[in-house]
Amino acid sequence: MKKSELFFSFILVPLDFLILILAGVSAYYIRFSNFATDLRPVVFNLPFGEYFKAVLVVAFLWVLIFAFSSLYSFNRRRLSQEIYRIFLACSAGFALVAILIFFQRELFDSRFIVLIAWFLSILYISFYRAIIHWIQKLLYASGIGVKNIILVGSSKTGDNLIRDFFSDKYSGFKVTKRVRDFSLDTSKELSEFIKEFNKNNESKKERIDEIIQTDPNLSKVETLRLYDFANEHHIIFRYVADLLEVKVLRTEVSEMAGVPVVEVKRTTLDGWGRIVKRIFDVFVSSIIIILFSPIIILTIILIKIDSSGPIFFSKRDDGSPVFRVGQGGKLFKYFKFRSMLPGMDSMRYNELMDKNLRKDGPMVKIADDPRITRVGKFIRRWSIDELPELFLVFMGRMSLVGPRPHLPEEVAKYEQHHKKTLTVKPGITGLAQVSGRSDLLFEEEVKLDVYYIENWSLLLDLSILFRTPLAIIKNRKAE
């Protein structure tokens, strides 16, 4: 998801709310203008203060209607399609106001104001949304927010897309590469291309965004391989709309250069889900940090009293920073409370520790770890050592809920289907943690994490957070 798309979609909600208020206020002053009163004298008393309060309530309800009408989706639509949706949404809002007037007549004493407000709402919102579309197109022409795509297939549809995207600088799409099939050799070729492209454009924060299958005649094996390839590289996968036999989880149909294409949704955490989750993370993490600040301060004191060394585990034994793998496979600097004796981190790969290692996956899990300090054993048992991760959540590197962050050397051993857990930000807690924590086999953890990614909702996040304290109380076989 491009940052420009997130920005424009984010500002639409407050702008819509303000524009709806402006439409309501404009309708009020038009009704009390000399022109209107000359045509039809005012025979009712409607103080502006009371009217404005009602407008605030109605504007809020209309924004909800807009949301249900998909006016805040991240799907790129034609302006005509957007205006049509605006008309339907405003008409639904008008019907809602009519129902309110029917049951509570004193809410509005003038049907004229309601009609004018409905008309102005459509006019104002359509006008400013047209300006937004125009600004976005100008940004596309300047190369801002343009999606870099790869086309797969030798069909005429692919030829048309290349021609249209090349000739239309306002399309917002740029074809970076096209391949005719998706054999194993092609897969390796594209992997190298994506890696090189992302590396060369890292300074511009550009990367391959989407891969589109334009040929419905690709074999099922190639299609499924392409779908897995997109998941592995955290790229949005789309295909032409007449490809019906492919098994997908969530789809959304859109139009690109007159061609209907279907996007396979990797997670509901795209678009507004991502924005809502981020706001939720910042709000809740800040509250938890304040509430747990006495425990955090006490832990710092106990770590210093118990053993010499740093308070936080943030550096390897050789002095290099500790990294974890985050969303999209990107590394981020990681820290938590130190629970081991200094200089003991590298011992996790010591042959003497092999008998304590879990063998069910790439994770390094050590039972009865001899490296842990007395305080470390306690803070690990109650997950206090992970409290500093709240600051990583606040900074945006992690989320409150999500798959646990793993070491780069562990992720390097992932099988292809494991990499889907890197689709979202890692979390302090997650579905796997409240369903068995470290007692689960790695494959079971992956299945739970993938289920969470594909079925995310704010309600699910709340459920996991409320179940986390109970999961902490239960004993674990390994830390």
C-alpha cells in the first residue's frame, strides 16, 4: 500500500465530515437569505445553535453511511463511479433524515433546508473529491504514488495494459517487467529481478507493488505457483476476471485501463484496517506504558541489583544490534529487558545446548535455559521481559497483536508457506500465544498466525488482548 494512498484515504473521513457540516450550514443561511425569504417567508423558529448540533449528529451518521457505501475503500475508481456512489450515499442519508423528521418533527422545521442540504452535500463532496482525483493524477504524472507492476502472460490483454499504461501518464501504474509464462526458471528470474529492483530503488522507497496475471490460459500449476510467489514476496496478486477456477480467499474486482481484474486480498489489514489498527496500537500502548510504568521501573532496578551488565538486551555478544524480522521481511532494531547473564546470547548455538533445543521448526527454543539470571527467570515466566516491546509498538515497528517477531537466522530457514506470517507487523501477543504459547508445534503456530492474518478484525484483536493475561498465568514448557 502506497503512503500517498493511505494519506488520501485517511483525510477523506474528516474532510467528508467537514464538507457535510458546510453543506448543512450553507442550507441554513440560504433558507434565511433575503432571496429565499422573499419567495417563502420563514414561519418557524430554528436557532442556529440547536440546528448546528443536529447537523453534527447527521454529518456523523452520513459518514457512517459513506463507509458502508465503500467510499473509503482503497480501490481506484473512475470519478464518474465515485460520484454515483456519492449520490447513492447522500440519498440514503437524506432518507435517514426524513425518517428522523417523521418520528421527531422538532429536529427540523423546514423541509426546504433538508432538500437544499442534500443537494449541496452531493455538489460539495463531488466537487472536492474531483479535486482529490485531480491532485492524485498530478502526483502520478510526477511519479508519486505510482505502483510498479509485473505482468505475467502473453495474451492481448497484457499488450493492451502495457500500451495504455505507457501512453497514459496519469494511470498510476508502471510496468517494470513482463514475462510470458511462470515456469520454475521464470520464478527464479523474477526473484532476482525483484531483489535487484527493490535494492536499487531503496533510496526512493520504491518497490515492486503488484504482479498481474493477464493470461487465463496459464496452467493451474503455474497459476498456483504465481500466487505462492506473490505471497512469498509480499506483493499484491491480481488476475484477469475470467480466471474462475483458481482457489482464492478474498477478492476485489477493479478496472484497469478498461480491463476488469481481480485482486487477491492477502489480509483485511490493508487499507482502513491498517489505519485503524495503527491508531488502536498507539492509543492502547501509551495507556499500558503509563499503567505499567511502576513495574517497568522496578524491573530496571532489580536487573541492575541482580547482575552486572546492561538493562536491555539490545546488542549481540559482538556488540552488533539485535534485529528481528518485521513486516514484509524487513529488519528492525529490537530490544527487551535482559534476562540472561551478559555475553551468553551466542551460547544458544553451542553444541552443549543442543539437547535442550526444540526440533519441530526453525525456532530456537531452549527448555531449562542455564543462561538465565534469577530475576531473568521471574520476568520471563511472567513475560515482563517483553514489556519494552510496548515502546516498539508505539514507534510503529511492532503491533500489539500479530505473529511473534523472529530472528533473521530463524526466518532464513522458513519454508515458503511460513513466509505469509511476515505479511503484517509482528506483535507482542497473538493468536498462537493465547492458544498454547511455546507449547505449540511451530507448524501449529504458523496455521494460527495465518488464520489471524486472513481473518483480522478489531474485535479479534480485543479478544486476543483480553485472553493474554490468562495465557501468561499458564505454565510453558520452554521460554
